[in-house]
Amino acid sequence: MIHSPAFQFDNDIPWQDLGNGIQRQMFGYDDRVMLVKVKFEAGAVGAMHSHPHSQVTYVVSGVHEMTIDGEVKQVKAGDGFYVLPNVLHSSYCIEPGIFIDVFSPHREEFLK
């Protein structure tokens, strides 16, 4: 079974630059679950996509316009959202911010 170290320290985890004003940090994971911190600059777009994973997200900061299965809502610090597997979703960052994403099962492609 693959897994992260037992402890993850923010200052020790490099940010991966995904381009277009989006970066991510990989926190704890095993083959069943994964926690990821994602940072957005104002104007950053998480392009419309889907994946076979369940996704639960907590909005740490910023203001974001989320589209999930055609429904558009504005989310801000303290809010959250859930994305069913294989459902189209996207984001647009209005004010810079951070998401905490949890995926089940883990996103294998994030570990490459």
C-alpha cells in the first residue's frame, strides 16, 4: 500500500506550480484517501473537468465561483462543496485563496 509519511509539515512540502496561477501541496494520502492544499491567484481558472474520485473541499480563504454539474455558486472562506465522481466541475478565483481538497480514492496522477 502506498502512503504518505505519518506527519506533514507545511514548510517542508514544496508547492507544485500547475500554471495559470494555481499551485498545490500534497499532504496525507494512502490508496483510499488524499488531502491536497491548492492555492489560487485572482483570475485563476480550474478548467472544467471530471474524475472518478469523490471530492470534498473546504474553502480556507478567498472568493471563488464554482460550477458543479451546471450549477454555479459563489463560495468563500468557511464554505465547502462536494463533487460526485464523474461530475463536470470548474472554478474561477475572484479573490486569491486556498482550498483543502480531499479525494477518495487518492489521485494517483498527482503522485507522478
